[in-house]
Amino acid sequence: MQDYKFRKAVPVWAEGREKEMNVWLAFTAKVYRGKSTVLAVTGSSAYSVRINGEFFAFGPARCAHGFYRVDELDITDALSVGENEVTVTVAGYNCNSFYHLDQPSFFCAELISGGEVIAASGYEGFSCREVSEHEQKAERYSYQRTFVEIYNIGAEEKPAPKTVRTGDKHFICRDCSYTHYDRIPAESIAFRGTFAVGDHKSVLRYPRQIGYPYFSYKIYPLSEVRTDLHLLARNIDTQSISPCNEAPTGAKINSGEFAIYHMPHEISGMFSVDVTADEDTEILLMFDEIMRDGKRLDYRRFGATGALLWRLPAGSHSLESFEPYSASYTGFYVLRGSVTVNNMKMIYFGADKPDVRLKNADPDLEKIFNAAVETYRQNTFTLYMDCPSRERAGWLCDSFFTGRVEKALTGKSEIEHNFLENFLLPESFSCIPDGMLPMCYPADHYNGTFIPNWAMFYVIELCEYLERTGNRGLVDLAKDKISALMRWFEKYENEYSLLEKLDGWVFVEWSKSNELTNDVNFPTNMLYAMTLRAVESLYGDKTAGEKAARIEKAINELSRIGIFYCDNALRGDDGQLHLSGKITETCQYYAFFCGTATPEENPELWKTLLYDFGPQRVPRNGWPNLRPDAKHKNVYPSNAFIGDYLRLELLFRYGEHEKLIENIKGYFLDMARTTGTLWENESPAGSCNHGFASHVVYWLDKIGLVE
């Protein structure tokens, strides 16, 4: 971490509104082209930079509570001859989420031209207005993110706010590459149709982030919300829909009609479109990563509200969302009036495109590789994300996989450094037990939820990070936090040194495995032994290594049912541990991944996993039910996260590269064909663009297929 010092600028915000939810302010300065010009900028919660009305950048790089990374944007080439207008719109969300932190709003920036500060917040050069066309009191997009976007273009301007200096902030350098932006046009109009507006209020089930303070989410109650966007979108009753393949330009859409645009593949970024309204018009934009059943746009597929609303006066308008979203399909539903739509595109947000390609000429494998690269790019800028859609959250465990991919694609680990560093900057974390690390971060966990397993993955990833980079400084900085974490786990060790009755959300994977975590969960203890060995490697702690050996010995003695490892043991009334009798495929993968089992010591189990399990064992549309003819009916199947990935990692680790390629195609080819990205689950029930899934790149690189 390196502190950043502004030459002149100080943090400012509208007087008395630092802690008000969803306030948007636009700060504008004038600058002439000529000399080299840099905009140094940060803020809370998010900012968007426009130069002469054209989008330029989004930020800042997300950081820990009480720390703010500063971007230095070279805007020289974006300036026109003569006077230019630089506008920074800042969204002060002030609500708890997994995306932006619940911290007081502020803006801090200075324009430096030819080495001289020509505008600085808190001094001179920036004017300020409240973004009056933005509807402040709105619902949340998802419980993991902030608010939906509703616009009333042409709304009466609010009085210019009085900006005042806020409290001091701890500014630090960005220390990672900048986001790459591309304008990607829609490929076609894929569907047209008609709709009516129904009334589904009496049967609508609101997701948990809307209407009431579920789990202490900060919201605007529906009684204060002018536009119930979730209900409005639900009230759309499709009357007719027809596939088509129209050019995506000059589309006329009248009231009661819709057109659904298709992108070349799933894109994460801002929606951008030019429309001409013949009269006062209302446009509902709905989007998703897939078309359900090949013909239904499901704006609420994973509990979010995938919709935006624009109310427009007659005339020509260039419309853009503020926040990035993820979409393959985007529908324009005209609620009233009529419009002509042009230049439908998305402004792509992602990491730079790496200069790599697949050596193998296999077109199916190349399609999967390209989808993995896209998945990495769209989930990796400023920090690793689980998905760029529902959450945009920095999850541990996911990061273990993505960290490997960054090194393989870029030769660097700078995003990983920032990601891991964020967990080390605060002295403590509110709402979770002392010593525990958050399951995802930067994030607010007001409901006290934490995943002890993911804290273990922090230690394991840090060990690999040291091997990748040789950066001992970050490891030494983490020592106190890791020591505190180990002390927290010690409280739950039983007579075998096994963790028993862990507090928190004990998470193994999204499958039957997560139903078998009571009392002594063996996959968790396998991971605990691996964590202790990582502690020994990082800090020379032989006691940790000895404890790991005891745990592995106990698991091998206590958990076996035939050749398999049972998932958990329950403490009986007699005070003894008794196996539950339940066995999952994923538990077996944990055993080999964590080193509790090896092919040499467990040859029959390894052979069974190798040949009897994998992508063809269970038809995806039948999960989690086993096939009637399944050989191992008593072994519950894995899902993508993380069982399938542990399986593939083991195939790679033990040299089964031909089967690795076969399994990669089995798991991922349908995904790559459908969205051009890789998914959270084996089915499209969750995110269809999940950062850890890019790990396919790592395996292909390590077996020599990437150049």
C-alpha cells in the first residue's frame, strides 16, 4: 500500500447529505486542449467520467473500509481543440452491499494540465449540480448491489447544492491496471412482439431486497418509492413474440410493442442507445444473460430486478445507464409513445485483452478457451469478482481460482495483490466474530454472515500467491490476521483435533454437500488440514503441520464407508461420533485436493472417480437426481462450484490430461455456445458469467496448449 496525496483537492459533498442514500451529484470543469492533462479522481461510492458528453471512465478501484484508491486518468487524447467539458458524476449510494461499501459520500478530484492544477474540488474549477433526472428513491437492483436506475429526462433542475468539505480520507494509490472499455454494437434484433400491462400486484413475490428491511438491508420502503420498477416489469404480459433477424438500426417501436436485441455474446458494461421519441415516451428496458425457454426474457431470473426505466419528452436522446450490467439479450418495451432506436450497444467493462491464443486447432476447445478468457476479463478489473451481474462481489475461494488465471494470462498478480491486501487494511471487521475474515470483501455483512471455509481459502491462496510472486511483504502483513484466524478455529477442535459444530455458514459447495455440514464435516476438516499446512509453509509453524497430520489421520480412520469418505459425523447421545452414512462426489474430490487421500494410497477410489464420475454421470436437466442405472446411486453428484473444478484440478494434477480435455468439453461446451462465457452452475439457474470459471485457462496453459 502506498499513500496518495492530492496537490490541492480535498473531499467535498453536498452539505448535510453525506449519509443520504442514492444521491447523485455531477461535478463539471472546463479545460483547454494543449498540454498533457490528467484527472486525479476518487469518490464514494462510484464515479463516471464524461468528456464533452462522451463516456470516458468508471471507478474508483474498490478498497477496504476507510481507504480510497485514487485513479490518475490521462485524458489528453480525449480532449478536442478549444474548450472541453469534463464531468464527473458521483453516485453516493450509502447502503450496505457486497458491491459498494456503506460509507459517507464524497468527491475528490483535481485536473492537472501541463503540471499545473487548474481545477480542484474544495477550491475552484468544479461546478456542481444534483442529477435531477435521476430518481433517487428507488428499489435495490439486488440485495448484493445498490439501486435500480430510473430516469425522468427533462425533469426540473434542482437548486445547485452547497458543497462543503467532508471529513479527511485515507487515500492510497490504485496500484493496478485500468479498466478497458469497448463499444460493442448489438448483433441483431432477435425477437419482436406485443404486450399488455397487466396487474400482478396481488400475486407478486418481491425479492428480499425490496419493500422491507430483510437482513438489515438499507432500502427505501415501497411507501416512499415513486416507481415500483419490479412490479412494473412483472406487469408486462407478452401477447405475441416472434423470432426475427433484423438489422439493429432504425427500429421503430410503438406503444405496446417490444424489440429484443441480441449481443454477439454476453457483455458486461453500460447500456448505450440513441432514441428519437415522437412524443412523450416511456421506455422499459429489460435484460438477461439468456432467453428462458428460447423465447422469454426473465428480468428476475436470479432474484435481481434486471430493468431500467426512462421517461422522455419528444425529441432525440442519447441514453446510457450509469452502472454496468451483464446481458446477452436486451428488450425495449415501449409503455407509451413511440420511438426509433439507433446505435444500440454496450460499453464493455473488462480487463485488457491478453495476447494469448490456443495452439490446439480443435474448434470446440477453442470456443471454450475464448469463453474462459471473456469470463476472466469481465470479472477482473480493480478486483476479482464472482460475477459482473448479480453481485460484482470479491469472494474468497472464487479468488483462489481467478488468481491462477491472472498470472497465466498476464504474467502479473497485481489485481490479486489488491484483492488480498483489501482484507488486511482494516484493523477489524464489524458484525463478524473477532479473528474471522469476511467471506467476500469489500462488502458489508450487517447480518453477521460469514463462511469459515472461505477464510481458510484466504490462507491457501496467500501461500500460492507467495509462490507466484515471491512477495513476502504481503505475507508478513497478513501474519497477525492469520494467527487470529487460527485461534478462532482452535475453539472448535474436538478430541481428534477435528473442527466440530463450527459457527457461521459452513459451505462446501452448491449441492447435497451443503446439507451434510452438521457437527463434524469432513470436507471442511480436509480443508482445515490443508490450511494448517499452508500456515506451516508461510510462517515455519511446525505445530500447525503436526496438527494437520493428526487431522488427516483422524479423517482416514473415522470417515470411511468402504472405499468412500463419508461427508459428516454426528455426535450421539452416547457422546460418540457416528457417521451420517451420506456420501457425496464432492467429498471425495476434497479428499484428494487437500491431500488427505492420494491415488497411491486410495487406488480403488481414485479409479472409481476417474472412470465412473464426471460430466456425463448425471444429465444436467436431471440434477440432483441420479440416473436409474447409475453405478453409485448412494453417492450424491457434484455441481460446478466447486466440485467439478476440484475434479478437473485433480485430473490435471495427476497427469490425466486426455480425460481433462474430455471433461472440460463435457462441462463447458454448451455454456460457451450459449453465452460465450462460463457459468456459476452446471445449469443457467445462476450467473452465466462467473469469475472462477475462467480457471479453464489455467489448466490449458499448464498442459502447454496456450501461447
